[in-house]
Amino acid sequence: MEQKLTQLKTMLADIVDLGRIGGLLGWDQQVNMPPEGAEDRGHQQALIGRLVHERQTSPEMGKLLEELKPLAATLDPDSDDARLVKNTAKGYDKALRIPTHLIEEFARVTTVANMAWVEARQKNDFSLFSPHLEKIVALNQQFASFFPEMDHPYDALLDGFESGMKTADVKTIFDTLRPQQVALIQAIRSRPQVDDSFLHQPFDEQKQWDFGVEVITRFGFDWKRGRQDKAPHPFTIGFGLKDVRITTRIAPDFLNSMLFGTMHECGHALYDLGHAPELDRTGLDGASSFGIHESQSRTWENLVGRSLPFWQFFYPRLQQYFPQLASVSLDNFYKGINKVQPSLIRVEADEATYNLHIMLRLEIEIALIEGKLSVKDLPDYWNTKMQEYLGLTPPNNALGVLQDVHWSYGNIGYFSTYALGNLISAQLWEKASQDIPDLSEQIRRGEFGALLAWHREKIHRHGSKFEPQELVLMVTGSKIDPAPYMTYLKQKYSEIYGL
């Protein structure tokens, strides 16, 4: 068995390395590539996609997995090797259903689509992106059609981001969450609004960058194994345990974009830098799911970065960077960065309204995959739903349907993981606070080592060995549950708004 496992790991290492090469091409596309390079980059990504798919679905891979399955069944089911065989077999079965030529086409279409999205957003012209999005929706519908046993066609797409989750599961969670969040927002609206005008003024861009670097260095970001660049839409990507890269964007007259975007992406990077070394290049070195990944970014962005103890330590430093905040008290600053107000832009939404942005996108994606909504009608539909969910109508498409990059990557099925990540982060925080009784005091002193070590032990080191519901249950004693998140929101905003 050892020989066969070694053979499997060798084959998987090649697949992982090819995927990382494709990721590096994608990072370069976002950070360095000139706009006219999209078509050539699309051909390169198509080749990488084909090579990966051919290796994933090769007869040798299939034969080896069939030989390993009965042997793996004799092992501890939670051992690295048993999980490696199980997870690889699931990926093989899924990949085998999809023709290689569609993998190549998807890579070409999405590479060009991404650059079209950048131009469309800059020019506020949906027509520049819509033909590309039509192809992407059609391709995703094709992919879903290869899994007719699924309860819903969207299940096949969701499973690619949140393994084991069903559309019905997500809807049930959201149906429980939505009325509670709406009730909280309505209660907040009945109270006097906090002032955040001090966040909307000129802030030197280099100083913003430098402060962000100071914060995430203290979080534990390893600059010998990571770097930060600028991108139109912030993202994190890893090419191994010793090369994880984050990006941020800086608004010259609004502090929150860099502030919380940098912390958010650092949270993702800390996860990617924390997988057990023995899992590297095995296929188990990824994340359990995108929702688990998002729980890490939300922990550092919100539960740490928007907390009062965090700013009790860091606010004097921020005031040194930006003397214009000298007259703003800590209490007013804390309330300002946590202001609840329905907004147009998802990535800048407050914690109380953020999940409504996700619910809107989930509804849209399901309608697109079901064929009940056409791409050409998407801008009007988006605006209608924004009014319904948040009481706002975008004045243009750049602030509406064109604001997110995900569809240009072909990532339909992704968005719900953001809200799931919020819920998981609160569950994990509840457990971490029990295990680290003086956690708030540590944060107040600017000490984050114990919190990072807790996440390293409970979440990071496992990579993708466990499905998300398994992992959350293993760490917290319950599956994904909205209750801790709502408890957190109600307590926090009752204090801020005097509810």
C-alpha cells in the first residue's frame, strides 16, 4: 500500500504544481499584466487547465484509486492517507464527467471575461461584459447538467466551493437568518445614527499602506513567505506554504477600504500559511471550503479588527499616522467604523447588513442557472432586488451589477460562502473565547499569538481533510449555526446604538 500511496502523492504533486502555475498566471493578470494580454493569457490558462484535467482523469489515476480504496478502508477514516484517497476519488469522479475541451474553453472565456469586466466597471458599461457573462452562465449550466442526480442544478456548482452543502441547506440557514437580521436593522434605524464623517476625508495613500502593513505584521503575516500588492478587487492566492500573496486597494478619501480589506486578506493568508507541512502538494493542502476560508478572513477583519479592544491598542498609532483624527475620540471612532447603514457596495457593507448582499446574489445565481433570468435583464433585476433587500437603488451599474469580480472568473456558486463564513467565524470565536479566557485582554495589549495558534491547531493544520460541516462540528460541537452570529451582532450593536 505504501508504494501505491507514494505513487498517488507523486501524481497529485504534479497536479498541484500545475494548478499553482495557473494561479501564478492569474495573480500576474490581476497585478501586472497589460490589458491587451488577456487573449494570450487565456490560451496559457487553457493549456494549464487541460493538463490538470488530463492528469486528474487519466486511466492511471482511475486504476490507482480503485486499488487504493479497499486498502484505505482499513485505515483510520480520519487519517491523512484515508482522507487523501477519499477526497481524491471524489475529485476524480467529478472531473471525469466534464469533457476536457470544456475545461479549456472555460479557462479561455473567463480570462478574457475578467479583463472585459475591469473595462466595463471602469466605464460603467454592462454591455462590454454581458456577452462574456452569457458564455459563463451557459458553461456553468453545462457543468451542472453533468450531475443529474443532484437535487438542484445549483448543487453541483455550490459543491465546488462548499463541499457537501446543498442549495436547500443554504436556503434553510438563510431563511433562519434573514428575519433576525432585518429585525436588528429595523431596531437600529429607530435609534440616532452614529457619525462616521471623519472616515470620509483625504488620507495619504502611502500612510494607509504603511499602517495596514503594521497591523498585519502584528497579526502574524510572514513577509518572508508572503507579499502584498494592489489590485482592482482584493484577493489572496497561495502557491505553497512558502509563497502566499495578498492584494489590497486604497481609496484616497475613505479609510475603511484599505483598513479592513487588508485585515480581511491577511486572514485568508494566515490560513494558507498554516496547513500542516506533510499535506503540502498532496491536494489536502487547500482549505476545507471557501466558507471556512471566509471564516478566517472575517475573524481578523471583524471580530478582531472592528472590536473595541483592538482599537484600544491601535487607535493611538492610527492617530500618529493621521493627525486629522486627533480630535476624534476612541469611542466615536469605534462607533464610526461599526456604523450600520444599508450601502450599495458589498465589500464595504457593515456586519449587520452584509449578509443581505449575499442573499441577493444567491437568489440571482439560482435564477440564472435555472434559466429563469437572462443576463440581459440582470441590471434591472439587480436594482429591483437591491431596493427590496436593502432599500437602495444603484445609480449606475458600476455601483450595482458590475461591482463584484467573481462572475468574470466563472465563480457561480461562490457567494453564499461569504455569509456562511460570517456564521462560522462567530461559532469559532465563541469556542476560542472559552479556550482563551483572557482573549480580549490579549487583543487589548496587541497580542495575537494565542488566537493565531488556536486557529492553527483547530482549523489551519487540517487543510482540506474534512468537509466544512465536519470540521465545524469537530471544533465547536455543532454544525453551522446562525445563533452565535446573531448573538454577537445583537450584543455589539445594542451597546453601540443603545438598543
